[in-house]
Amino acid sequence: MANKKQIFSSLVVVLLLVGFPAVSFYYLKQGADYRRSALAEREDFGNMPDLYQFPAVRGELPETLRGAMTVVGWLDPTKEAGTRIYGETLDSLFQQFEESPNLYFTTLILGENPEQVADSFATRYNLPENDMISFLRADERTFARSAEQFKLPLGTYDSPGIQPVVALVDSSLTIVKHYDLARRDQTIGLVQLISLIIPLPEKQEIILDRGKEL
């Protein structure tokens, strides 16, 4: 009986000293590999053009975007399908990252009355007045030009706002990725990349739609 207890005790010691650390190392390595893989997907589409040239119609840009991450979107209220998807996703993103530092969501608006468009859009999609969120006015020329400068992957005859495509800008003001929010996999990719760089505060799951977990 004593020998059995000694053997059992020895196995427990071996498990504590070797087994648990080995398992922990495995999962830590898996996590590190995943992080490196996700970060490696970032690209370089050049420097972000100056957003401060666009007048703010709701909210304000911070004094500088350097050192922060910025998600830039394009809103054409005449494109109802793209507007709806963009609004619903922006609502979910804001819910998840509301308490995160150094993250901003800014939207370029095309419309005859951009102030009214911004207020209506924000009300419909539960977007409060918050330092993270801003809406900027653009006319037809600057709206289209900005999409070209951000190198949005639009079709030959597409215009910004038809598809809810956003650009992700990193802390060095480099455009690193484009995401089509109409595609679930790309929306998840956007959330995951932001989460790797700016942790989700007190959130255990990635959420795409209000009340729905991915």
C-alpha cells in the first residue's frame, strides 16, 4: 500500500512539474502563433490622407490620430442596403470597444444635409455622442476622391457606400486593411485584429449583431 501511495505521489509531482507547464506552454505558443499570423495579414496601402480637411458635422476627431487605431467608413444615405449593414455593424463594434483606449470610428457622409443624415443615422443605430465617434462632411468630389486615396477595393462602376467597406488605419497612420462588412468573415477579421491590438474590455466573446455572439 505504501509503495502505491509513493508511486501516486510521484506521478502527481511529475504532472505538476512537467505536465501542466507543458500544456500551458503549448497553449501559449498556439496563442502567440495565432497573434503573429493575424498581425501578418496587415498590408500597406500607404499613408492615410488628411481627414482634418473634412468639416465635422457630429462629434470631433481627436487632436491627433497618430498612436491610435481608426476605422474609416463611407456613408451614402441613398444606398439603403449598404447603409443598413454599416450602421448595424458600427453599433456592434462600438458596443464591444466602447471602453477601449485609442480607437476611433469616423464616417465620411455624402448628402445635401449631412448634419441631419448623421443625427438620423446615429439615432437609428444607437450611436451616442461619444469621443470615439465622428461624422465628417464630404461633397461628391471629395467623397469619391477619399475612397481613391484610401484605395478602397471598389468595382469599376461602384461608388463608396454601395458596399459597406471600411478602412483600418494603424497607429502610424498607415492604411493596413480593408474590410467589406457585408461579409461575415471579413467583419470577424476586423474585430479579431482590433482585439489583438486593443484588448476587449471585460468582454469574453466577439459580437457581430446586438445580442448575438459569433
